[in-house]
Amino acid sequence: MGAIKAITASQLALQSNPDKAKVSLDAVVNTMWETALDMNAKYKETSDGGLATNIPISLPEC
């Protein structure tokens, strides 16, 4: 489901005119950065948080 949403979002973005955007890319990136700064590290999907804390590295599928 996530992949379908990503494909749809990319298609919409590629077909749109950036000059008519209601929210600029800079505003989106800035908001995401501010959210990351406010977020507790244990909830971030990094090597130190998220699934990485529950999935052993020794799994052959990884």
C-alpha cells in the first residue's frame, strides 16, 4: 500500500507545476527538519531506533 501511495504521489508531483504549489518544497523540508529535531531518537527509523532495535542484525534476510 505504501508503494502505491509513493508512486501516485510521484506521478502527481511530476505532472504538476511547481510555481502553483500551495506549499513550497523548502517549507516541507524545513517542517520535516523541525519535526526530526523535536522527535525522540528512539522513535526515528535509524540504526539506533525503530525496527533496528527489534530485528537482530544476524538475520540472513537483512
